Amino acid sequence: MTLLPSHRQTVAALIIGGVMGCAHAQEKDPERLKLKAEATRSEDSNFLRAPESKAVADQISNQTLDVNLAFPYGQQRLEFEGNLINSQHQTLKQFDFVGHNYLAAWRWSLSPTVLGVLSTKRTESLNSAADSVDPSLRNKNTTKVDSLTAGYLLGGPWHLLAEYSRGSSINERALLGVADVRYDSYMAGFSYAPTNNNTLSYARRMDSGTNTSASTGTSGYSYNGHVLLVTYALTSNTSMKARLAYLEQRFTVDPKFDFSGVSGGLDATWRITGKTSLTGSWQRDLSSFQTPDSTYAQTDVFSLVPNWQIRPTLSLGLKFSQSVRDALGNPNGTLSTRRDHTYESGLSIQWQPRGYIRLRGSMTQAKRTSNAVDQDYSANVVLLGAQFIY
């Protein structure tokens, strides 16, 4: 069970950044209304991410509409973001999907030093067919989070923060090793930011809730996590981000699925010239992976992303990544040996001929090899899209 594979270990960064940014954001008068509409068409050689002998190609058309509203009142601000997505498949019609997503937030301020955010967010998305118990059927995930975040600006570079949130992550159908979850969460931490480019942040998060999976049924669980985040500018053209986290997860009904461990990551960006940059990263995450043979999974992701800003309106990007997922634990008395390797490479181009239109295209190749039966796949995806901005 996990909300998202790395959600808990990165959420602190989002909260810290959000609270620190409130003071600056509330000083500005943002656009009251922004509209975005996008249409994309993609060709996927293996939409189900199935072994080569069972691969089914498909053409997918997506249409999205985004509405952003902002209502500033002095030091307060109400914001609303609505998103509607319509996904249609030419061959696998059972995967047609309409998603309704929203974010509503009240950015409040009691004084120049006490401020925060009250928000509610709902997201609908499709799980990858490769991660579903029955990959031939659509599997929608609905995630909802209500939260209250408060920050106290101590003066100078020190900030304190706290958050309470209540959330859920529910899947339409069973996922491999991943469960539905409902939880209450408490987080507290601090941030030290002597400059805009150098920060040190720490947060502790404690969750309690229920977890429902095909392997364990319904069980209560608790989560306790610590995360340390550091950003550092080595030079004016080179910056680094580092994350170190420790987590413990415990289950009341079936403690054999308990796990704990250390995760982390490192990102480095080098702005080679005014038009070119290179980002490299390594991320290690731990997440619950409840199967008859495993307790949790450790996933290492290595990526390299070069980017070329050919002109102010035209950019070209490449991406190369490799992930290794090891299923760990021994719920049946035998150590799990499953290992999945996933390789992905891609080319993307974006052109903005006018301020109100953005065109993009991409080609992606993905491949997974596994020592588990029928878990290998390869796929090629070509995508073209146009976005209109008002």
C-alpha cells in the first residue's frame, strides 16, 4: 500500500515550498482567469504493456480543458483549478476515459508572519495496464486530499510549518501489490533558506489509516517518516538537490507486511550554455508491495535529460532513464527474488509560434525485463499535440 510510490518522501518539499511561497505569492495580483485547451494524438505499439506475443497497438486521442481562476482579497486569495480530460481509444474501447480533476485553495494570511493554505484536491487517472491484476480492463485511480497547511516566518531565513491532511487513493480494480488507502496525516518541520538557491529543510510525517488489498483484505496501518531536503548552487550554472528519508510502515492485521528503510536521491543540473542544459539524477524510493512473495519494493531510477533551447520559441529535449525495482521481504518464509528492469528513451520537441498556441511532438521507446513470468514488454509511442492558451 502506498499513496503514490514516492508521495510521502517528496510531499514535504511541496509543502515547504508552498508555505514559503505564500508570502511572495500573496503580494502579487495574478491573472484572474486563464484557459487552456489541448488535443493530442498518440500511436502506441503496445498499450497493454504485454509480452510481445500479446501486444496490441492502439491509437489514443486526448482532449483536455483547464480553467484557472484567482480572486485576491487583500492578503487573502481564493484559487480554483478545474481540469476535464477525455481519452478515446480506436481499438481498446474499454479504456475510454473521462477524468474530472480539480484543486480549490484558500491562501490565507493572519499577519505578515502567519500564513498558510486550506485546500482540497481531486485527481482521476488511469493506472498502467502492466500494473493491473487484469491488464485487459480499464483501471482508474481516484485520489482525493483535503489539507490545512500553516507556516510561521520567524524572520531571516528560518520558517516553521505544519500540516494536517485527510486523503484517499482508490483504484477501480485490483493492482499488483498495491492497495487502496484512506488516511489521516500530520506533518511538522522547518526550513532554513539563507538564499533563494540554497535551502535546508526537514519534515516529519505520521499517518494512520486503513489499507485494503487482495493479499491482506482490510487492515489498519501506521506510517512514520522523516525527510531531509537540501538544495545547493555550486556555481551560477550548476545546482544540486539532495533528499534523504527514513520511513516505517506497520500493519495491525498482518504484521508480516511491515517494513522500514532508508531512501533518497540526488539531482544535478548543469547549464552548459545559455541555450543548453544537462540534468542527471538518481532516486531511490521504498513503497509497500504486498504480494504472496513480497512485502515491499525498492526502486532505483537513474536518468539523464539533455535540453536545447534552439530559439526562444523552439526547444528540443532528450531523456534516457533506467529503473530497477526489487521486490523485497519474505511474507511466506522465502525471500523474494523478483527484479524488474525498465528502460526508457525519448525525444521531444516544442514550438510556440504565437503566445497563445504551443505545438509539441515526442517519440518514446520503453522496455521492461523481469525474472517474473509474463512481465516483460516493449512499446513505442509517437505523440503529436497542440495547446491553446488564453
